[in-house]
Amino acid sequence: MNKKLLAIAVGAAFGATPMFASAAVTVYGHAQVEVGTVDDGSSDATVVEDNARGRIGVKASEKLGNGMTAIAKYEFKTDTTDNNSTKSNAESASLTAREAFVGLKGGFGTVQLGNLKSAYKYSGGVKYDPFTATLLEARGNGGMSKGELGDSAFGHNSFVSNSIGYMTPKIGGGFTGWATFNLDEAGDKKGSDGDYSFGLKYAQKAWEVFVAGINNDDAAGGDGVKFGGQFKFSNFKVSGQFEQLSPAGGADIDVYFLGGQAKFGNNVLVAQFGNTDSGTSDTDYWTIGLIHNLSKKSRLTAGFRNTDDGSSEEDVFAVGMRMKF
């Protein structure tokens, strides 16, 4: 069954077939399973995990004329390994919400309203790590931040709810801006009135640089800033960034990341290094691995990760497969 027929079937299931007659709809998803060994010095275990990569979504767009397009999206997370939610208190649920919005796109840029991606999280960050959402990722393992401002921080470790987002068109031959704001005075665990994140990037064909920031006024929140860039030459790519986070009531946390990729045919060799310094602890991260692209949408991965915080050390070897559709 092709995507068009699947989209019609989804529309019929929701009783919305008339909308699909005039709007372009795409159904998509990711499926991933990894098998790994995790040795933390005191125990050695074999794990089979999805690592938050499994997802399914629906995107829709409708041309309105005058260069404007209406857009909408619903995306849900599902664990490929057991078809359960990754939330410990919702093991019977097969889907949990990710991104969901309605918006307009045109020559003025893009406006989105809903549960949105954070400009901070997706400037550099997860975009620079080809092992994001795997056992080898830098995020949360010493190479990139994850939750240091608390899970409640505005999009630092998830998405930003009850919010409005704006992305500029390309300005001045390479500048783009992105900002997300929470306007809901009632607030919730993912943000409250006045919280925001932003990103500013200048990109050319072979390189880019960016700066991004985040602010959350909740007691478990804080603020942060990061900057970095990426450079491509021949079959090689080098990425790096520096983050400084200021948790509410705590000391500053500095996070460094450096990654390199070398492409040979359908294979990409990846080496990454990082360090997280919280003032009271110092965590080093490094990984080396290989990505073999079976096609544009399917890949195999294998690699080794080491995370050492001075008092404990974790060694991980993992192999996995991912397919996008």
C-alpha cells in the first residue's frame, strides 16, 4: 500500500476524507531496534532497545494562494521493541505525543502553534550527532546536555507545549532565525508564560555557525546558551559546540562536543568526544562507530561508547538497524 492510499485510509478512519481531497497528506515513521552490552563496572547486561527513535506521524499541507500554505502535523512516539510507550507510568499505551501543530508558511517565513520543537534543542545539538537516539549518542552521556535544566525546562529535553514558533526565511544570503515562545499563563510541566528559546544560524554550502539560547523560570528550570558550527570538505564533516547551562539555584554547567565523520561509499565512520563539567563532577565521553547505509532510508549501525564521570565508568557496545518510511 503506497503512502497516498495509506493517507486516505487514515483520513477515513478519522472521518475526514473530504479534507484529504484538497490537502496533501503524508504518513511517515521511523522504526529502530538496537542490541547492546552495557558494562558499568559493577554489572554487565545485554539490552534490546528502541532508544526513543520509533515514531509515526501525519503531515498535511494546503496551498492557499498568494504564496501561502497552511500546514499541520501530528507525530507520536512508539517503542519498536515492545510497542509500548517509553513512559514508565503508561506501559499499556502504544503512543505518546511528540510534535503537533497547525501553522502558515509563506514569503514571511513559517508560523507554528501547538506542541513544538525547541529552537535550542534543534540548533546544532541533536542535528550534529548521527547517533542521536541510540545507545552511542552524546546527549545525556557527557557530550551534550540532556535534562540538566530539569525535564520541565522549555524544550531542553522534549518539546514546548502551548507555544508559538516563528522561523524566518533565509535573509542576507545565509541567515535564518528561529524562536519559540510560551504564552499560556496557566503553564504546565513543559513551560509557562514567558519561557522561550531561540536560534540564529548563518549557513553556506560547506559550513555553518549558530548561536542558541533557552530560558525557563520554573523552580526546576534555568537558562542556557550555546554556540557552534559545522564544516564540510570532500568526504569529511567536522562539528562542534559549547554549551553553558545555569540551572535555577545551582552552579553553571559547561558542556563541550566535537565530532567527525568520514564517508566512504555507503559507509560513514564516526568519532565523537565530549565533556560535561558541573563544578562538582567532570564527565568525559567518547564514541567510535560505523554507519552502513543500505539505502537512503535504511541503515545499520555498530559502535562503542565510553562515559566516565571519575567515580564510575560505562562501556557500551551496540549494533542496530533503523528504517524510515
